[in-house]
Amino acid sequence: MKAKIETNKYFFEVDFSKGKDISIPMLFNGKQPSTYNVPKAVSKPYKDMQFIGDTRAGGPCNFETYTITPHCNGTHTECVGHITTERVSILNCLNEEIIISKLITVLPEESNENYIPTLNKKELVISKKQIEISLKDIKDNVFDALIIRTLPNTIQKKHTDYMQTNPAFFTIEAMEYIVNLGIKHLLVDTPSVDRLFDDGVLSAHNIFWETSEKLLNKEAVSKTITEMVFIHDDVKDGDYLLNLQIAPFFADAAPSRPILYKINDLQKK
């Protein structure tokens, strides 16, 4: 299905029959990405004294209980409630599901930019410099979502144990630059925008949501971060319409399914 879409400043065409799902499907009890040594997401048939929810075991139907930690077990979208003392639900933060977005690809590098705690030698980061280069041809920012794919882009991202690696994260300058661009939704293929072990500072998270001492910034309530996406190489850098689907959880984060639709012929009015 093709559609012509008009906004206050732009109009473009989208083919809704050619969406690209950039989530990592949740394979319960199987291979899946993980971090912080959190147990893998599992499912098991419900069972009591009179019933078993498994047709293979003689039950009348399949009836399973799922155990999952969204922040660590796969593609998830989180809101400012992830870091604030006040409980905030992703359902109250994601008020738009169709979002103009930009996809870029970067190669994490050693950098003289900053982070708290201090960067270690040979530590690979996503820097402001790299993002600026990727967006150098942008004269008028029309996108509310920024999607960042990191290199190397291997299929291993779908089931990496990040405790066995040193995944890239954002420098302070990079995240400040993203905020200054006016980005409301940030999507990355890493397990966190911060270093996995950063003494609990969460510099990049706090900069993105502009929080202070775990206090809620009302202006940041509508902003989200999506982590652990996987973007195949056949999805080229460029402009997309993002359909950011989330599970309806009253929680600071929920499993999510971002789908990209290529924007054709983006024109200014």
C-alpha cells in the first residue's frame, strides 16, 4: 500500500508494503542477546494439580508463563522513568507511533571526547564527530528519531552475551549534540547508550532526558531510547518513517518492534 503524506512543512511518499522490522525477535529458551548476567528470557507451560499447558505433554492447549527482563533480554524501548525516582510508564511517554527518522551508520572509535567516568585507552565510543560527519548534508532537521547502526554489523548481535565484549557507548559530546538536534527518539543496536559499568552515573541517559539528581524533567517525558535493535545491511542509510511499536506495559521499559518504511522523495513545501 502506497501513501502520500503531508506534514506542516514537508510531503513525501511511503510504501507501507515494504516495512523493515529492526527488532530482534524474542526466542524464549533459545539464543538471544543478554547483558549484566541477567538470566535469559524463558517460557514454560503452566502447570497445576489438574492441568498442564502443553499439548506435547497431553494438555488440551499450549498455555505458557513467560519470564523476561526487557532491559537485558532483547529489543526494548525505555522512557525517562528508567532513571528517575518518580515512577513513569512508557505508555504515558510514547505519544506518537509514526515518526520521521534518519538512519546512519558509524564505526565506533577511540576518541578524545569525554565521558564520566573517564574513558579508558583503546575504549571504542560513538562520538559527536562521527555523528556530525554522518549528518553533514542535513541542512534542515526534519526528523524526530535518530537510528544508529554500528560497525561491524554482524548477525552475532542477535545473540551476543555483552558481558563477554566491550560494547560501544556515547560520549558526553555526542549525546549533547543529539539533544541539541531536537531528537525525541533514539534507537541504537548496542545494549546501552552508556558504558555497561559506569559506577551508576548513566551520563548519556541523563543528558538525553536532561535529568538532574534523578528528578523528572517534564519536557523529557515524550522522549524514548530504544536499545538492542538489529538493522540488516540491506536497509540503507537515509530517511524513514518509523513505526515504533511497544508492548502495552505499565513500566519504564517494554519489549518493542520498530518498523522502518523508506521515505521517497522528501520535499519541502
